[in-house]
Amino acid sequence: MIIQSGKVVQLGYVLKDSDGEILDESDAQRPFAYLHGAHQIVPGLENALEGLKPGDKKNVTVEPKEGYGELDPKLKLVVKRRQFDASVQLEPGMQFEGDHGMVFVIEKLEGENVHIDGNHPLAGETLHFAVEVLQIRDATEEEKTHGHSHGPGGAHDHEH
Ligand code: ZN
């Protein structure tokens, strides 16, 4: 079986940024699973995995436009302290969900001004993946309908 649309793929991987710092990893004990062709993972990685088979290893470099996007300066905003719940102690690094489900992070506080950044934390990063294909299986009809993988064997393990 090879990786193609409609297959659930289990991966071991190490993700590093351009400085060689490990951002994320997964291995045979805690494999990462996804539904191929459902855009569950960044396009640059999904495209590079197409056609691989179990046991295959591959190093994949993903540019920002094929990863989490370029940094968008328009998503860096300055808002007022009073726009937040007064009972919340604001601190740099805190995450909030804004309108339309957009997630942003507080960058810094400056008097009444709150600097926020709505870019994905990995926007603008070139991603370096070292990937090993552990297992491939057919997706269940339910997984295809949902557009994502479920637990081992396709068991439904989450709420919708
Ligand atoms: Zn589901």
C-alpha cells in the first residue's frame, strides 16, 4: 500500500526550524496519524509524502508558502486594554480567540495599548521534517466524511 488520497497514514517525524531547533516530534510509541488528501497537514509535507510506502524515510523542506504561510504584517495589531475582560490579567504570550475564530497572541503591553499578533506561530518559518512512514491503512467511510483520521483502526475517539 502506498500513500495516496483516502489513506490514513501513521508517521514518526522530527520537525526542526532553520536554526536546527526541534519544534515538534513523534515516534513509533506515539505516532502521528492523518488522513492523506484531506489537508490535515501542511501542503508541502502532504505533497512530498504522496506515493511513499511503510518503512520509507524522507527529509522534506517546506517553504512558508507551502507551510503555515508568510508572516502577514496586517495581522499584527494594536488594540486597547479595555477591549479585554477587565478581570483578566494580561501577559505577553497569552492566547486569545477573537472574532471569526482567529487565534492571536499578546506580544507586548504598553500602557493602554495591547500589541497582538494573529499570525500562526510558525508563519514565515521554513520547516525541516525528517519523516518515517510507519503504517498505512484505508480510511473508514466515517473518517472520509469527517475529513480527518480517527484512532487506531478508525475508532471514533472524539466529539464533533
Ligand atoms: Zn471525526
